[in-house]
Amino acid sequence: MGRKVSVKSDRTLAFRRAFFSTIFRVADTPVARWLVTRQVAPDNPALALALGENLVLTPRRVLALTAHPDDLEFFAGGTLRRMALAGSQIAAVVLSDGEKRGNWVDLGGQRRSEQQEAARLQGYDSVTFHGLPDFGLAEDPRLEQLVARCWNETAPEVVFAFDPKELLPQTANRDHKALGRTVMDLARARLHTGTRVFFYGTRHPNVLVDISAVMADKLRAVKAHRSQMVYLDEAETDGTIELMGRINAGSTGCQYAEPLYQLM
């Protein structure tokens, strides 16, 4: 598979690599880690960690919704891996192919293949692609009907989706927001079903999942998305994910954690 290149794009790529590499080095300092940890820590870390253990240790039917390939593995890969190892049946649903996230020919096809490999590594029971336009998920009845159909077909006990507020205020990806808000609306209408809804990619967690034992698995699954390893090299990618895990673990005593917000 070839790649479209130009002098301008090469210069832009080099600049962005240098930028992200610098951000990583700055973030991985004691002061920066301390400041960020304070911002993202749940009100009761011990309780949040106990709730996380309760979530992952019991086999459940899981509907894992995401806007793009690689989002599940990056934001919730450790949680989903632990659930798969505990016997949960995980149906992953990917709404778009993420075809605008790069400069590759047939990027959408490549990203589907990468997501299938990541799903195999993770132990998902199925992965379904819907091919909606990248950076163009419509927050309207069409998206709600599609997500509702996936929900009905799966009959999940647990649903995962993006937190519509995301990690950084004012910079939320529009597709992530559309998915999160759609799931929020559907969840309110389905309170009677008892389905538990968790948002990943959150900055206001009330659940923490200890992913220390599966961090190596998460790293492999994230790096299955080879087309997205553009701005950081492999070592920096590993370091970034591990850094996020340490920050989320905070003072809980575990090495790495993933944050979730339980909606219901």
C-alpha cells in the first residue's frame, strides 16, 4: 500500500512529531504528573477501584461502541481485555473507518484490517463496521436509530461509549461527542432495562479499572493500529500509554488504571 507524500506534508509531519515528542517529555515530569493526577482523580479513589473490580470480574454481555478504529484500545483496551479474560462476550461496533486520520491510500480499508487484528488480540467476540463518514457523525435520529439497533441486537448488560465531555474541554472530537450524547439519550430511555452504561475517555471518573496485569496486552492492541503511529515512535507510544495509566492510577496503589464514568 502506497502513501501520498509531498514536501509540505513531510515538513508538517516532522513538525508534529517534534511537537508531540516535546509534549510527552514535558508531561512525564514529577510536577506535571502531580498536577494532572489532581485534576483527573475520582472523589473516592478506593471506591472507584472497587467498582472497577466488580465490573471486570463478572462475565457479562458487552456492547463496546466507538467512533473510530483504535479508540477502544487506546481509551479502554485494558478494561475490555480484563473483561474478555473473565469470560465476557464483547461485541465491538465501530461507526466510521477513520478514513480522514492520515495521508494513506485506502486508509479506511487499512484501518478496518488493523481493528480486526486488535479485536483478535483483545478477544472480542465480534467487530462490526458501519462505514459512516469520519468526522461527520450526524447527531440526529439516524445515528440514534443505528445505535439503538445495535443495542437491541446485542441485548447488553454493559454498554461502553465515549464521554461526550472528553478529556480536554473545548477540544472534544465531534464524532466522540455525537456518539456519547446519543448513548446518553438512549440510556435515559432505557433505565428500566438495568443496562449499565460506562463512558471512557473521561476526565470525571467515578470508576477505575486496574489494568496493571494486562498493560502489555493493551500496548500490543494499540500498536496493531499501525497507520496511526505517526507522531510518536514505538517507544514513545508505549511511554505515553503507560504515563496515562500511571496518572489515572494516582494514589490507589495499583501501577496502571483506566478511568470510566458510570452513567447508570
